[in-house]
Amino acid sequence: MATKYHAEHVGSLLRPRWLLEARAAHKQGTLDREALREAEDRAALQAIDTERAGGFAPLRFVRPGTTVVLGLVSSKLPQPESPDELRRRIDEAARYVPIADLALSPQCGFASTSGGNQLTMDEERRKLELVASTASKVWD
């Protein structure tokens, strides 16, 4: 009987220290396989968080049935993204992952640094409304 194994490769990305530590812990038997997979998935998604990080091609390595949350709305810049641009980027990601397995969100929380980001409550609200209205148009 053939041995089953799981392997994922996402180009030549730098591996964050926390991922290297997770792999070492797994090798030592102190981190289970599912937790290692979650760490590897998180590292892959972190690497493609922005268009400047290289686009969505690495999504082709995501396991089928995995929900991919696209952090396409900046939580750091006050100007709203274009709904058309968001739709274009979602469609681009859908070339690699079924659109039903995609979701949209801000890149990270509105306080992704200890001092928070320089957005007003109204700017944050507009960003969240943009996420909701774009998601409604794409997935409803």
C-alpha cells in the first residue's frame, strides 16, 4: 500500500521564524500535523496579502475546500479602495480557488500596531461598509 503524505510548496518565499519554529516543533513531536498545516497555510496567505507580494498564483497550492480570506482592504490607509478594483482582484484570485471558497476582509485589524492605525472611526466604518457591500455583490 502506498504511503500517504501531505506536501505543499509555495514558490521561493522567505519563511518567517515562527513557521521555522513550528516545523521544528512538529519534527520533535511537540506540534501535531494539523497545527503545522495551519501554520503553513497562514504563512502562505500572509505572503500573498498584497499585490506587491506577487499576486495570487500561490493560491493554486491551497488544499481544495479551504476558505481563503482575501485581505484586500487596507486597514492602514484612509482612502477607500475602488469597488471595481476589489472585484478585479477577487476575480483574479478565483482563477486559482473557486469563488465560493473565497472571502473578503480588511488586511488585518484596525489596530495592527500597538498605537493603532491612523484612521478615524468614520474611515474604519466606511472600510467595513465597503467590505460588506462588495461581498454582497460578489457572493449574494
